[in-house]
Amino acid sequence: MRTIITLPLLLLCASAASAQTLPDDTIAATCILKPRTTVQLGSSITGVLSEILADRGTWVRKGEIVARLESSVEQANLALDRTKAANDAAIKVEMADRDLSIREAARKKSLVDKGIDNENALDEIQTKARLGDLRVQQAKMDQQIAALTAQRSERTLDLKQIQSPIDGVVVERKLSPGEYIYEQTSIMTIAQLDPLNVELVLPQDRYGMIRVGEVGMVHPAAPVGGAYKAVVEVVDPVIDAASGTFGVRLRLANPDHVIPAGIHCSVDWPSEKQVSK
């Protein structure tokens, strides 16, 4: 006797199988692990690269110098400006000349008081003493300007030192020492791998089932494997009309860099009871 399975019965069986695969208290989806940030590192000024201090696979820290541009002229200018800023000889000369004028004015006033000399001579020497004060102020101002010029030269030299803006790993080196770098040229690519971004796309019928701040369990593909907690930080507020999907991003801590970026994964949101376990 042949058994006939009707269409409603087939749909019922498929629904039961789906329920076994996806429990009521979880939502599962495929995802991909991506670097938190990827930087195409360049330079704000043009010049010839004199040194590359980081190669592909090198881990770098934020603020670490990874490349240098040729800067012999800037170093010489900085040394010259620092010497000028430290030189206070001009101030000392003007102060000595002013003090001499003050003493001369005191002696001249004594002679005027005694009727030996006239007022015009006293006025002349007193004016010279006041001019001495102005020359001392000018000499001090010149030294301050020299100090500011030295600071500017130091900043100019700093621009020749290319620093990493993030903690990460060099994934590509594009230039070598001796090559000329333009403002649009990229020296190397640095990727931040702690934390990682977990990117996934869900169908629109799941919109509202996942909220920012919730914890998901991420399961990286082989050979990494394992299960890691990640926190939802972005749920796209716009659904793509063409595909009927929306994006979700989670933040996955990766302090020891044991999880590489670029691999596929799966993610589910267990119930609060499951997560606490």
C-alpha cells in the first residue's frame, strides 16, 4: 500500500525540523569577523622615505614611529633655532648698557643739584636710561620669538616622523626607503584587531528581536573554533528594500589576538539564563 503525503503535511514536517534546528530562545545567523579599524597610513607632507621601521606582520602601538622621511635640513634648522633660543647674550649686553646709563643719570643728577651741570645734560642721560629699558624688553622678546621658532622647527621635524594612529598589525607595506611619498600616497596598511567587529546581515522579519547592548555568542569557523561573548553595538535603523535585510555589528574583545580577522563565524543570542551559565 502506497502512502501519500499531502503538501500541508510536508510543510508541517519542515516546520518541525526548523524548530529543532533553531530553538525558540535563540536566533542564529552567519557572520564575518573584521578588523575594528583599517588605516591606510600616509603622510601630511611630501618627501623621500629614508626609513621603514615596520614590515608586514609587525605589531605596532599607537604613537609608535613606523617610518621616517629624509629630514637632515629640518634637523639642522632645529639645532640652529635651539641655539638662538638658548643664547641670552643680547639681553645681558642691553641690561649692562641700561644699568650704566642709570648710574650715569644718578651722577649727573648729583652734579645738577650742586649747580655744576645743567638740566639738559641730565635729561639726555635719563632718556638714554629709558631707552635702555626698551632695548632690554626688545632683547627678551627676540629670545621668546627664537624659542617659538625652535618649537615650530621641532613640529616640522615631527611631521617627518610617521606614527601609527592605532594599536594594530601591519598587514601590507606599500613603499620602501628611497621612494617619494605624495600626500595621497599610502605607506602601509595597519589593522586594529582588538576588539574585532562581528558583522552580520539578518532578514527583516527579525528586526526588533536584537537590541544594542545585548550579548551574543560568536563561534568562529575552524580551525579557531570556540565560543566568545560579544556585545551588540549597532543595529542598522534602515532596512535594505532590495534584499529585505538589515545589518548588525557586535564588538568582540580580542586582547591576546588569538582570533584572526577575515574568517567566517556564526552568532546566536541565547536567553539570559543561558548566557549567565
